[in-house]
Amino acid sequence: MLRYLLVIATYTLKKYSKKMKNKYLSLVRRIGKNRAIVAIARILAETIFTMLKKDVDFVDGIIPLTEKKVRKMIERANSVSGEINIQENIKLISSKGFRSLSTKPFSWKIEE
């Protein structure tokens, strides 16, 4: 029963953990799909045992990187130094030789 539960958990783990997916794909090339799933289930069992023994949380290596990227994106969005206003963008586009296909000038006015 435990093996069955670990195998089911392994299918989810290989889908969401980049590290385990890479390990799974390298094992598939050498030993085949079914044995690779059982091997990853064994690694999962060892990880769970170690987590319980040392009383620590599971940390996948990709999560801190993602959080770091999100923080950097928020910092860039909040920074004023990189902003270019609309008039500067229009001048930049005109200087590059792009023309408008419309004969009407662009307007921000909303007509009711």
C-alpha cells in the first residue's frame, strides 16, 4: 500500500519539481519508465524520512528562485527611473521611420 501511495505521489512530484523531473528523465533513458517511477518513489521516501527525522520542511530549489524573480519584477515596476512617457515613445517611434496606418491622430479622449 505504501509503495502505491509513493508512486502516485511521484507522478505529481515529477510534474511540479524540476529537479525530480530531470532525475526521472535521466533514469528513464537508462532503466525505463516503470523502474524510473519506482526509483523516484524511493528517493521521495528517503526525503520524507529525512524530513521527519530532522523536523525540517521540504524546499524545492526552484521556489526561492521564483520568489527572487517576483521581488525583482515588483522593484522594477515600482521604480520611476526607467519610465518613458508617451510623448518620448512617439518621438522614438517616429525617429525609427514607423508611420501610422490611420489618418486620424491618436487620442486619449474618451467620448461618451
